[in-house]
Amino acid sequence: MTPTASPGVEYLRHDRVAEIAFNRPVCRNALDLPTRALFATLVAEAIQDDDVRVIVLTGRGGHFCAGGDVRSMQPGDSMTAEAGRQRMRKTLQNVEALYTCDKPVIAAVEGCAYGGGFGLALLADMVVASETARFCMSFARIGLVPDSGSLYTLPRIVGVQRAKELLLSGRELNAREAQDFGIVMEVTAAGGALPRALAIATALAGASPVATAMTKTALNNSLSSDLRSMVEYEATAQGVAFSSDFHRQSIARFLAKQPPLFTWPAP
């Protein structure tokens, strides 16, 4: 579990689980340009590493991520609209990679997940939050447009009307409200989000990588697809899954009354 790429972002390996942790606690893990670049590099490393089965996103110092570092946004900057667009396209390069990667992504949220930090949490397949977590699409407070993929992910999770409320008002949600909205999967006691996320990640790392990847891909595409297309995908994907070593081993273990290869961790 030796950390690398410290202090802005840490990368730790827990066997087949990669933990990527924002580590700028003095500013609640706000994202300046070097931190964004390092985060994108570590995300790409985790995605490309065949030994990594699950990715966990978290933050140090009691907070997940406060979003963009406002101190680096100088009001006197004369950046053109096109320069700003190109800058954001570069800094947001990890968004699509995280959302579409074959590997499950879990966010462990303590404290604030504001602005882009909230957006990054929404890219995860599952969000585990402690009772200290606070979620806020704070872009409206400083006259900016939501980013980090939140214009895509948030309405798919909470519905369009709720998304409009959260994005236009900039109001804060606590952990229980976020769970009621479907943003958070589980709420833990303070300090418990990362241990629970790692337990879930360890369990998912024992699942079939083939079936997991195909299931995640299908779910990501399902809301923009139709029944006929999804049923056809199911048939094709199931054919692939039937031929996998994991399936054959699982059936053999079941018939031999041996413990299964994959089990979900108890709450």
C-alpha cells in the first residue's frame, strides 16, 4: 500500500483495488491545474493496469473535494472564451474515461463534495458517504456552468427537475438527502466511508471482470437505448459470459458445494 504521486493526489494499491485520493487538505482538496493533470494521469494508469479490477476515489483530511480552486481563478485574467474552452477540455479529459471504463468506480465521500468534486463523485458507479458528507453544485455561486460531466450524470440520477433545482440554486444536500435523491448508495458513520468503499471494492474485485464490464457498459447505455437493442445486447453478452473461465469455475464450485468465488460484503 505504498502511496505514489503525493502530495496533490495519492495512488495506493490494495491488491486488485486502486485507491486514488485527493491530498490537498489545507484547501479541502480543491483542484488546481497541476492536481487535475495528476489526477487524470493516475486515472489513466488505473484504467490501463490489467491487475486493477476496481477504482476507489476519495479525499484526505476529512473532505472529498471542494471543486475547482477558486484562488487560482483570478478576476483580472483576460482569458478568451476559446482559450477557456480548450483549457476545460484538457482538464476534463478524465471524465469520459472514468465514466465509461470497464472497471467499477466507487466514491468514498467525507465532508464536502462541491462543484467539480460533486461532479466527480457522480461519475462513480456507487457512492458511499459518511454522515459528514455535504454535496453542492456550487457553480452558480460564482457564475459558472456545471462541469465534470454533471450536466449528463445528474439528471440521469435524480431526474431533470431535481437536476435543474440543484444546478441552478447551488443549494447543499446532506448525506441523507443525497441518499434520498439516489445520489448516495450507503451512508456510514463519520470516518467510515473509505473502509466501507474498500470492502465493497474488494468484493467486486472478486467478481467476473468480463460480466462486470459488459453489465456496466449496458447500464451506461440503457437510458439512451430501446428494449429491442438491449435484449439483443443481453443475448450477445450472455454468450460471451457463458464462455468465460469465471462462469465455468463458478458452476463447478456450485455443483461441488464449495464457497462461491464472489460474495457481497455484509453491511
